[in-house]
Amino acid sequence: MENKNQTLGEFIINNQNSFKYSSGELSRLINSIRLAAKVVNHEVNKAGLVDIIGETGKTNVQDEKQQKLDVYANNKFRNTLINRNIICGLASEEDESFISVNSIDKNNQNSYVVLIDPLDGSSNIDVNVSVGTIFSVYRRISEIGSSVTIDDFLQKGRNQVAAGYIIYGTSTMLVYTTGDGVNGFTLNPAIGSFYHSHANLKFPKKGSIYSINEGNYFQFPDYVKKYLKFCQMEEDDRPYTSRYIGSLVSDFHRNLIKGGIFMYPNTSKNPKGKLRLLYECNPISFICEQAGGLAIDGESNILDIHPETLHQRIPFYCGSEKMINQLQTFIKNSK
Ligand code: P6P
């Protein structure tokens, strides 16, 4: 049961021993993310009031126009995680390559690397639609004290020790897992504390919401087109409801609470899919599975895919188990 009087800090301490590597290092890491989330939340919430909305005029490694809040959020999470001696390596959607902390602090003896999308859905900032931060945590595989290598980051999603997201919406929530279920914490902005509002979150087995950018319909694989028509037919418990915000964290979070399926297929514009495997799909898939859902790329379980490059894109389907299973029948019949 959630204990709405329990803060995130108290929850981390109370549950530290349930985490097999409990040395306190992961607790400090999650606490650092909590701190950065509060700082970014403050800026996101007043974005409409100060000249921080809009673009920097630069593009990031994704060749996407960098919004000022993207850069701000990236700097805040990077400084909080690196300057406070919390991790040994960091990779971000906003940066071409990863950062090895021991290039800054030779005595770094930390065990965890973090991959982050500091402000996902940032194209929604100017229109006041909720955006989010997504993070993924692994134990390094290279020797402690040495410089991290790309292999520390290119680990299967199954190896994650923690993953989570912050959703800067009508309320600001931090949702995360360390492999022992999914818990949600809601920020009380009046006192700046996150409170345990959602205990052991689970996907409803069966949902009736499908989320996809139907503007790409004619670019979708045939099995997606057939599944969409299945969703829209007047039969049994259908038609389902179409809901699409265009912000992965928001679309995923709504489906987690209400039940549903999120789909971002490969298209002719994005032949390998649009969403990034390492810092969007893997962390969301870890949470999805921990909440009893499923996450696939159309062929394999997302968490079993061996990454090849840091900014690798992938088709992405995740949500309620029964809805993913239904989609899989269309995939199977298409072969
Ligand atoms: P489209 C936001 O830019 C993002 O990376 C995800 O948050 C979101 O799910 C997706 O892209 C939306 O993409 O092509 O539908 O605008």
C-alpha cells in the first residue's frame, strides 16, 4: 500500500535493503535524480513566464532543434550526477558521446552509469503540454576506477538496475523501479517533497486505449494498419479509444494507469523507428515489465536486444499484456 505520508527519501531508505547491491550508492543516485527533478520542474513550470521557451538555434546529436529547456535540463541532471560524485559515467540524448567521470575526478570509485533523456517531448514545451525526463541505470562492466567504455552503456535492457521517469504535468511525478515493482511519487510543490502516491503500479491486463501518430498511417507496416482497424471495429469491447499526446512519458504514464498500448512503428521517414533504445525504450520497457506489461520492437522483447550504438533508434510497442499479445497475432499472421 502507498503511504502518502512517506516521502521519496524515506521510501529509498526503507527499501534500500531489498536491493541486492544495497551499498547506499544507488540510493544516493536516486536522491540526486530527485534533487535535479525538483530544479528542472521549477524551470519547466515557469517556462511560460520567462524567456526560456523557444529554441537555442542549435541542433542536438539527433539533428533536432534544441529547445532552451532541453539544454537547461541536460545541464542540471549532468551537474547533479557528476559534480556530486554519484556515478562513473553518463550518456545523454543531448550529447554526441558519453562522459567518463574519472576524466574529471581521477579518484572516482563509483559503480553506476546513467543514460538519460533529460527532457523528452520537448517539442511540446511551447504549447504547454506535459514533458518528461527518462533515466536508465546500469552497473559498469569495466573495472572500477578505470575510464568507462562504450560497452558500459551498450548493455541489454535486462541488465538495468534501475529505471524511471519524471513527468512534468498537471502534477509532477517521479515513477521508478529497481526491479522490485514500480512506485510513483507526487511532488508537493508547496514544500518541495515527493510523496508516495502510487504503490506497486500495475498495468490493467486489458486496456482500451491505443496511442499512435496516425498521421503516419500510410507509412506503417501492414500488421500495424490491420491492428489499427481491429482496434476501430465495432465488435466485442471495441472500438477502443485513440489517445496520443506526442510525449512518450505522458502517453506511457496514462496507459500505465488506465491500460492501453503505445506504438511507434518504423516508418519510411524513420525506417528503424524514431524512439531511442538506450534512454527511452529500455527504461520505459523495464518499468513496463515490472508493472506486468510487455514491450517489443515487433520481433523481440526490447529488454533482450543487444544495443549497437548509443543513439540507436528502434520500433517500439509497449503496454497492457493482452493488447501486445493481440498485436503479436497480427505480426505472426503477416509473416
Ligand atoms: P511524433 C518526442 O519528440 C518523442 O521523442 C517522444 O516523446 C514521442 O513519443 C515521439 O517523439 C512523438 O513523435 O513523430 O509523433 O511527433
